[in-house]
Amino acid sequence: AARAEGRTRLNEVEAKAVLTAYGVPVVPTLLARTIGEVDDACANLAPPYALKLVSPDLVHKSDLGGVALDLPTIGAVIEAARAMRDRFQAERPEIRVTGFAVESMAAGGGHELIVGLARDPVFGPVLMFGAGGTAVEVIADRALGLPPLTDDLARSMIARTRVSRLLNGYRHQPPADIAAIAGVLDAISAMAVDLPDIVELDINPLKADANGVLALDARMVITPVQAVESPLVIAPPPSGWETDLVTQGGLKVHVRPTRPEDQTALAAFFAALSPEDLRHRFLASLKTVDDERLSLIAQVDFRRAVSFVALGPAAEGDILATALLVGEPGADRAEAAISVRSDLKGLGLGWSLLDHTLAYARAVGIHVVESIEAVDNQGALRLESEMGFEVRAAPGDFGLRVAERALD
């Protein structure tokens, strides 16, 4: 509708409608296109009222007197709207007045925060969180993050700000609802993935207290023409590749792409492997798997790789096996690596997880999958031979074998 009217800036009512669709709590706001409609808008709201000027030319309404607060009656709202219109016509005639946003005043107290989304020419959509309010530029307390976010990454963004120390509670002030604040960041991250049309988004202020969050004001700018895809610098996990499997040995597992918050569970998984299985997986003698290797598995860029974990029943159990498939963007070859918990071998888990990984490779256009194995890893070489891989000696290294399979 905004594009049909030649606008790239959504008004506050439209922006809040988008936020509501993504589960962000907002102050109910009604649009009065004329002063004559202010009466009807107020009739559906409880006093006291807040009145805000609606204009495609005005970004920070409060800076120019485009906001009136704590209006006790409908008559006071109408009078404020008329005075606001007349003042702008006289002093700022270049600013088009297209209506008024009317809402009930939110209860006082709580913390004023800002949550935002902007488009960077290199990194694409970038999320922002910090202390909000009218002095947001002066305070300059903010943390940045790249979508897609997980709940853990959202909480990490919050923790990187100075205002987080206030949010955790102090003296007689109870802690704010951090889960609700993280939920807003999660929602904006989802919007960045789903809606490439959004160029800029600000929720300021986002009120937060022990009872939850409430978006008091919102600003949203969109592309002039419909965008095709979101230019995310980090590709999100593939959808449709989470499933329940039953192995040939009758073991029931839940398979899904890895998430950043899996890193701790992955550390426990590899710590439980036998030294031999750990050497076979990483082709090196390791006592422990360091954080750098773990992050490459847990926080993959899904444009060039996919990482799967097989979990115990109900998708909440321990990690039983992992699979990693790595290739270059646009390439038709990729390398796979499978690891199964040492006490679960012989139940068909490696077969099921590798089969799932090959199905994904085929679906994304990979034509050849190879795996590099130690020459004494007879279990893996036997499994790959049974699944149609051709095994040959690795060039220049007699201690390794290359298993390769062309996909249909």
C-alpha cells in the first residue's frame, strides 16, 4: 500500500502492524487522517492520550514538536492536533501533514531501549540494540549483531551494552524481562530474513520492565521496489531438513541443522569420543577439540556448508552423531565428515546420517561428495563402500584414503 502511494516510509500505524505480525507487543495506535477523525480514534482508546504527527517527511517527531503527551480528554487531543497542524503549516510548510497517530498513554516507569535494523553495503542487514529514548545519540550505548540470530546470540547482544547492568536489576528495582527483550531481537532478526524490503527499522523507545516489553514508537523504511531476497552475509539454516529417523538397528534419532547454541553440547560429544575416533574425525591426534574447531561446526555459513546433529528422542537428548558437508558457493563438489558416538557404533546411525547428508547435497546441486579417511578407519571405509563410494589412495599420502561418490 505504501509503494502504491509512492512512499518508502511506513507511518507509525503501519510499522506497528508489521511488528504485531511478528509478535512484538505494541501500544495500540489508531490513525486519524484528519482532525475530524481524531474524535473517533479516541473513542476506541482509554485516556490519557498521546498524539503524534504523521508525515512522510518527518523522522524524529519529538524534535520539532510533533508529539503531545498526557492529554486528559478527547477535546484536549483535538485541540492539540489543531495546534500542531497550524504550527507546522506556518513554520514548516515543506513538511506534509498526512494525519495523526492517536494512542493511550503507556504506564510510566521501566527502561527505555532501542532495537533497530539497518542495511550495510558490505554486511547487509545489521541489528542494533541499546539504551533508547530521546537522548539515544548522546548516550551512544549500543551493540550490533548479524542476522539470523538465535536466542543465545540475542542475549549476548543485550549483555554487551552498558544498560544491561540496569536491566539486571539494582537496589529496589527488579530485573527486567530479559527473555521478552531477546524475543524482540529474535523477531527483528526473523523480519530481516523474511522481509528484504525493509531497509531501516527503529523501535524507540521499547519500554522494558519486569512485566515484559512494549513498543511505544516505531519507524520503518522500505525499498522503492519489491526486493527478491535478503542480502544476508550469514545464510540462515536450511528449512525442511529437520526430521526424525529410525536407523537399521532400531535407534530413533532426531536430525536437524546445527545451531550456535549447540557448541557446548558438541564439546561434550567430542569429549566422549575415544582417542581413536577423535583422530579419525579430525585426522590429527587431539586430546580436546578447541573452540575454533567447534565454532566451525556449530556456527557454519550455510552458503558453503551444512552441519547436522543427530539427537536423542524428543529432539532434546544428547548429541549422538554429527555430519559436516563443506564446499565452495556455486561449486559442484563437497567434502563430508561423519562422527558417531563411540558406544553407538553398529546401530546404523552413521549410515542414516550420511544418507540424510547426501540427500541434502543432491538437493542443493552438489554432484560429487568425497570423504577423507585414515587408512585404519576401516569402519568408515566399509560403510562408504557399501553406500556406493569409490575408495582410492590419497595422492602423496599413503596414510589416507579418498572415498568419492557421484550423486545422481
